[in-house]
Amino acid sequence: MSDKQAIIKKMLEMQKTFMKYEHEHGVDAETYYAAASDHPLHNYRQEYQALANEVCNMAHAEKGSKRD
């Protein structure tokens, strides 16, 4: 499995975890953007965004293009 595929797999697992939590408990803006350090969604948004950026950068590198 390539690095990109592994990152995408992790992102999909994160999405499933998020959706499960959301269906069971609901998620308000405060929880999504600033969950407490002991909350299951703590740093979810930041980690997911970092992974998405990494995949995007890999895709650009593969095609020889660049992000502006």
C-alpha cells in the first residue's frame, strides 16, 4: 500500500469514527472546533486537515503541478 493510500485509509477511518460519534451524541460547533483535551474529537479537525493537505501535496507532486 502506498503512503497516499495509507493516509486516505486513515482519513476514511477518522470519518467513520466522527460519523458514529455524531450520530450517537451530536456535534455542535464548539465541540467540532475546540473540543476539550479529554474529548474523543480533540484535534480531529486539525489532524484531518493536515492529512488532507498531505494527500493534496502528494497528488500535485505526482502530476508535476504545484499549489498556489
